[in-house]
Amino acid sequence: MKYYSTNKEAPLATLHEAVVKGLASDRGLYMPENIKKLPEEFFDNIQNMSFQEIAYTVADAFFGEDVDPESLKKIVYDTLSFDCPVVKVTDNIYSLELFHGPTLAFKDVGARFMARLLQYFIHQEGKEEVNVLVATSGDTGSAVANGFLGVEGIHVYVLYPKGKVSKIQESQFTTLGRNITAIEIDGVFDDCQALVKSAFMDEELNNHMKLTSANSINVARFLPQAFYYFNAYARMKAQGLADNLVVCVPSGNFGNITAGLFGHKMGLPIKRFIAANNSNDIFYKYLMTGKYEPKPSKQTIANAMDVGAPSNFARVYDLYKGNHDAITSYISGATYSDQQIRETMSECYKSTGYILDPHGTCGYRALKEGLKPGETGVFCETAHPAKFKDTVEPIINAKVEIPTRLAEFMKGIKKSIPMAKDFASFKTFLMRQ
Ligand SMILES: *Cc1c(COP(=O)(O)O)cnc(C)c1O
């Protein structure tokens, strides 16, 4: 399958090229040339299939032309070494728990898949070392660093905004060592993202070293996120609850929801989607006005969604051919202040006993407010609440238990390289590697 750029000014790429390059040469995002509809029999029988079987069917539709079946199956099965269960929270609201992976956030799925696919291509090619650059507002860095940890032939540089990620998040990518280097930028997330984008555009740097991205712009990271939407549908269908399914995705860079929208284009019967934002409401405003106006990001307690220029907007726009009516008829939005997030997290805990993380809270609230009679809602619980323990505990006035795998990270010693936010410093550093 060939991949085109959303800016339409770069040549078509193979999957291999799209995965290694990340971003197209015209700064657009890669899109698969066609999105295969899955057969009716698949959906008729989906409730009897395992998560891995479902995921392999979806993966085959995207990657089957470019990766041999046995390798693809192994990549999918290795990626999904944990479950993504759907858990009942209220009568008509369910939580799709995406935090059962190694770093307790949904990004584990895409990061683990990408690491394995990239390794597959590097093996095919022979030995060149590949350098992965990743900007993070918190969870991407940990998922990517852990997904790639110890993978031969790949070095990972994680750029993160100094003082703007939680201690727990920071420990997940600054304590690993080996092929993982953490760089602490004196700036905000958008500065980190801008540095990564500039690095890909710099000819001298690209001649010096082979660079690739692992941000949600990479097709190998964002497409596999479709797996768990299909699985959620299957698990809801098994309970007879899949007829009027509304899926709500707490969104920042919009990679996660875009994967769900791809699922729908493949025939997945989700009635509609809701994109829940924190006070970074660029997409919400777009839905209301038809105007896309990026802004500097604002810091919130749902910090993995503090994005002022959501990269994957370009993909959503392209998927619906820029038609605002088509977009708003299938996707609605919501935006919540920190105060509203606090209030909702507390209300949910009191009335149901379920502990939400700040991101999932936006999803839960958007369903509470937005479900119509007869609809059943599933929101993505994108991270385990223990990752945001310092925020969550005072709000719910109760202890959040830290899962063992998270506690392990916190025992490690932090190692990071401090850096200014100008591109010259970053480039000089990389040229010396
Ligand atoms: C990354 C992240 C999000 C936002 O996902 P996007 O794909 O960038 O929209 C939401 N919640 C958590 C916990 C995250 O880590």
C-alpha cells in the first residue's frame, strides 16, 4: 500500500518509507491511499474473536501488503501482551481501560507496535542505526522509550518540557539508560514538538544521521490504535450493547481519535464520536465555527492533552475531504476547565467508586452530558489514575494504589540532558552524536 501526504506535495511513499520518515517532505502527515472495508462476516462474528485475532484482521487490512503474514502476526501478538477491557461505570457509560500496558497509558499500544515494525524493516535493510526523535507532554515519552528499550539498531531521544510533566511520568523515560536519552527542554511541549519537526527538515542533520519520528504522526503508531476500538465494539456486542454506541476520546494531538475514525471508515459500526478537550479547545472551536486556529497551549491538570496545534487535525480534515458538515455530523466536541475536571472526578468517585484519571474524566463528563436516550457510551480511560496521583488524591480525598510496574520506575535514578529551546543547541548536540 502507498501512503500520500496530507499536503499533497510530496511523492507517494511505501510503508517502509512512511514509517522511517514519519513526516512527509512537505511537512504533511502520511495517509494510507485506501482504507479497506472489512467484510460483513467479520463484524457478524467479531464478538467470538479474541482481541489479538481482531487486531490481526485490522492490521492485515493496513499492513498485509507490506509485511509477511507470519511477521505481522508476531508483531501484533507481541504488541498486545496485555488486555484493553471495557468496564461498566454507570448504567449507560463504560470505560475502555487502555492503561494495562507497561507504562499504564494507551500510547503503549502504538509505541510497541511501531518499535516492532521498525525493527522488522531495519532487519530487512541490513544494519544502519536509526534514531527516533520524540517530543512528549508526558505519556508519549514513556510509552516510546519503553516500547523501544533494548531494541537493537535504534536509539531514542525523548524531548520533554522541563517542570511540566509529573515526577512519575518523568521517571518512566529518564531512568532507563541503554538506548534511551532524555532531553529536558527549557520551554513548553510545543517547543519540543517544533524542535523535532525542525530536525527532520534539516538537511545537514539528516545527512549526518538517520532520523525518524515516533510521535503520533507516525503511521505505525497511530493506525494500531484502531485495534482497541474494534475490540471494544466486540466486547460490547457480546453483551448486546453495541447498537447505538457512542465513543468518546479525550484528545490532545488527535492521534487516538483519528485511529477510531479510520476504524469507522473500515466499517466499524460506531454511531458517532465525541472529542473531549481540556481548556485547549482548538478542535472544539473548529467544530463550532469551521475555523481551525492553533494557539499556544495552556497548562492544565490533564497535561497530556495540553496541545495548542493538534498535529492529526490534518488527518481528520483529509479523511472527510475538508467538509465541515461531514465532520460535525459524525464528531461532536466538548471542552472542560480544570475546575470542571475536578468536580467531575469527585462526582464519579462518590457516585460509582470508579477512580478516573484527569484525561478520562473529560471523556466521562462528555458522555454524561452528551448521550441521547437509547445510546450507550464508551470513553477511553487513557491512563491509570496512579500516573496522576498528586492531582487525583486530593480531589477524590482517597488513596490511589500504585501498581507495581509503576512503582519500579520510581526507584530508578533520573538522568537527563538540560537544553535551551532554540534549534541551534539541539542541532549542535545531535551533530556530536
Ligand atoms: C496522549 C494522551 C492523550 C491524548 O491523545 P492524542 O492521541 O494525542 O489525542 C490523552 N490522555 C492521555 C493520558 C495521553 O497520554
